[in-house]
Amino acid sequence: MDWFLLGRGMLIGFAIAAPVGPIGLLCIQRTLQSGRRIGLATGLGAASADAMYGIVAAFGLSAIAVFLSNQRLWLGLMGGLFLCWLGWQTWRAAPPSLAVRDNALVASGTVSNPVANNDVWAAYGTTFVLTLTNPMTIFSFMAVFAGLGLAQRSGHYGSAGLLVAGVFLGSTAWWLLLTGVVAMTRRLISTPAMVWVNRSAGLLMSGFGLYLLSDLLRLQR
């Protein structure tokens, strides 16, 4: 195994995930609202979608890349509207009671764990779909692979697959770090303060969605 190549992939994945955009914002809000498990599932949904696009780019599936690029308008429209909807849902989300949000009480059995498996999969699925609506990610990975010399090594699928695995692991490392740090501050936030966290996050996410929609309209002129 080429550990150096895997390490480079991890650095790339970490760097791609680290800038706080709508996905990072959603991950922070969900960690504060529902705990680290939901926050991590949110981040892993984005990491999985990035890995899928990385596979398309790495293994030279150009027909799929071109198709998705041609559908950029509709995918962007769906992504912008979906982001606005998520912003609205986040704005109106009622914060859990302080007892439910207290990890110590949950761990001691004083209250039951409010996080169900379907909540985890819903958190994962929403960010997976949201990230898939940005097909330009494929071309970002193409540029990365070309810069690392993989584009000149036709048929070197092992190296390409190793790099994609590294990207996923690096992205996952970022989401583990982010949710861990945010979870440590969770008990310090009161229920009234959580209302404003939800509203602020919802407003910002809707703003991201509206910006994406306005950018699409500008490109169509």
C-alpha cells in the first residue's frame, strides 16, 4: 500500500471539508441540537457524496461527469431550493429540553437517548443529497488527480482508489474533530440560547440557498 499517497488523499479531504459552508453550519447546529451522533452523521453524508464524485473523476467515468455537468442547472436549482427548505426547518426547530441535551443525564440513564436510528439516517441522507447537487465537485477532483500525476498514469486504478479512500478518511477526520469540539460546548448553551442558534443557522442556510439560486439565474442570462 502506498501510505504516502493515502496520506496526501487524507490531507486533501481534510482541506476540502474544513471551510465552514452550509454543510458545516448544518453539522454544528445539529450537534448542538441533537448531539454528536446526529452531527457526525450529517458530516459523513457530505463525505460520502464527495467520495462518490471522487470515484467518478478517478476512474475516468467521463460520460457520467459530462452528463452531470450538463444537468448543472437543474441540480443547482434542486440544491438551492433544498437548502432553503433546510434553513426553514432549522429556523422553526424547537430546542430540546435542557435535561435531554445533557449528555451526563443520558449516559446515567436518567433520561432515554432521544436519537433514533431513523434520525441518524435522515441526517446522513439530507447532506448526502445536498452535496450531490454540486456536480462541479467532479472537476475539482479531476484537477487534484491531474496535479498529483494520476491523470498521466492510465489504468492505475489502485492509486486512484487509494487517493479517494484517503480523501474520505481525511474528510471524516474533520467531521469527527468538528463535532467533538462542538459537543463539548453543548451543555453550556441554555434552551433560550438554542432557539437563537437554530434561527441564526436557519437564516444563514437559507441565505446560502438564495445565493445559489441567484447565481444560477445570473449564469442563464
